[in-house]
Amino acid sequence: MKTLMDIAKVVRSKNAGPFSITLDVLFDSEEMYRLVKEKNFLSRERIAGLYHLTPEDITEVVYFDQAWGIKVTYNREISSGTIGDRDVYGAQQHAPLITLPVEELFTERGTDNGT
């Protein structure tokens, strides 16, 4: 089964201030970037489901065509550095994305090889 990490060059997370996390997905193929963008694969609803949030907690989904990148920002449940925060830098929050299955991107196109 192909995952997002199989088609993306970089998947990472980081703080976007003390109250938000940013997820970055960068591609080294314009075709893969366009496919993910055009299918709205990283929608607010999908990200919310992965992270057990509401779609309203997803504050931004931004596409950077020039860099073949997608930035998703969501509200942290606990602010950075507060008691109970397990990832003060937000650097470990991309794990659900790297294992996200992407097969539907290719089956809808009529191909199953991911290219």
C-alpha cells in the first residue's frame, strides 16, 4: 500500500506559534503535487479526521504552486510548553500524514502504479 511518504519528498511538522502546528508536504514531482491538489486529498475534513480535530480547528490549507508544496495549519489542543504538552516544538506531529494511504488518488485515475 502506497502512503503519502511514498509520493512526497518531505513531510514534516513544526510550531506555527505557541497555539498552532503547521504540517508541510513537499513534492519533487509536479504531477504528484497537482494530483494531490486537484483531488483535494489533504482537505480540512481528512486532516481533522487524522488528528481527531474538527474541520474548524484546521485554520489553513495553503497550496504553493511554485514550490509544489502544501501547508496545513491547525490549532493545538494544548499550547506549546504548557503542562501536558508532549511535543513542545511540534516536530513529531507529522506521523499520521506519513502513513496516510494514497491508493484512492491512483484508482480514481485508472492507474494503480502511482506514476
